[in-house]
Amino acid sequence: MTHIHNGMSAADLPSLAWVKASASNQNGTCVEMAVLPDRRIAMRNSNFPDGPALIYTPAEIAALLTGVREGDFDHLLA
């Protein structure tokens, strides 16, 4: 079994159901996420589906989503 870790190729992850935000643009430019068998969450760039994956715990993704909802990152797009 492959050791799942940050920065590994998304192609080396087990078969996953990747989800892309419905707001992604027509070119498919978006972040995709998938739940791993151990319930951690993998994230990849949809333009480079075999590129590196970042691996997060559910608590880390929950904190990210809360921050997004509260506008904590809005300044990054200004």
C-alpha cells in the first residue's frame, strides 16, 4: 500500500471521486477535492490532475471553509 503524504502525485493516490466547484470556469481551472479512504481530504489543481496533491484533515478543511465563508481570504483576489 502506498503511503499517502503531502506533495505526492495525485496519480499515485487510490481511485478517488474528485469534486470540482460548480463555479469553476469553462477551462476547468479549479481546485478539486476528494475524500481518501482514511477520511482525510486530498486537493489537486484541475489543470494538472496528475500533479502534486495536498492532504488535509477534515478539521483543516472545515477551518478553511469557515475562513472562506467569513471573507478571510477575499483580499487575495483584490
